[in-house]
Amino acid sequence: MRTLFKRFLPNREIILHNRYLAPFATTLLHPRLWHLNRRSAAGAMAVGLFCGLIPGPLQMLGASICAVLFRINLPLALIVTFYTNPLTIVPLYVLAYEFGKGVLGGNNGGFSAPPEMHTGLIAWSEALTDWMAGLGAPLALGLLLLASTLALTGYGLTRLVWRFYLVRAWRRRRWR
């Protein structure tokens, strides 16, 4: 499993030659950030899945900070954040909104579309502000709950798959 991941992950020498990352080289070159085992891979999956739902372009920054704090595999945590992309972000946010609304016990209406701009700019901006304020609490709670659920599921599945792979390799070795 390790050789499979190492084939796709960048190595730590890239940081040594990158002039923008050179000031952080002592922190980013810690051996545990680049070591790949079942604990670091499972932790990286959890961090990547959790930080992938951070709004805006801060997903990779959040994943790298968490990877440094928890000393898990940095490249894998960064790569896993790519599960949110322009095709998947809207369904994930709708799911998070519905999840949060279900927990908060909101009304039975579904995720409504934003208001259309057929009146005036001022009236439309007021309607848009009201629409976004109505999404606030359910969306924030839903994002936190969905990110936590995805992180726990990713951690557990990674540990389970890695364990399955190890047991299978042990049995093959014993059989040979």
C-alpha cells in the first residue's frame, strides 16, 4: 500500500527547492509529515476530508496546518481536499444544509434557489441578504457535522482497508 501511495505523492525535496516554502522548511521537513504508514494515512484522510469542506480557498491551508499540528502525512492530506471541486461543492453544501436543518429542526421546505434579479439592484440585494441569512445557522452546523462525519468515516475506512491489505499480504507470504 505504501508503494502505491508513494508513487503519486510528491517528495520532500520539492520543499527544499521552492523559494516560497523555504522559510517554513524546518517545520515542513519534519520526518513524520512525510512518513507514510497506516496511522498517518488514516489521519491524513480524516484531515483532508474535514478541511475539504472549509469554505473558500482556505482548504489546503487548513489541511496543511492540521497536518503539521497532528504530525500526519502532509501530501496525502492536501491531495484529499480535492474531493471538493466545482462539480461536487454544490451537492455537498446542499447536503450540509439539509443535515443542519434536520438537526436544528427547521421548517420542511427544501433548499431554495437564490432570488432572481428581475426587480431592481437594491431590492435584489436585500432579498439575497435575507436568503443568505436564512441559510446561515443550518449551513454552518451542517458543514461542521458533515465534515466530522466524513472525517470519521474516512479515518475508519482507511484503517480498515489498510488492515485488510496487511492481513492479505501476511496470508500470501505464509502461503508461499
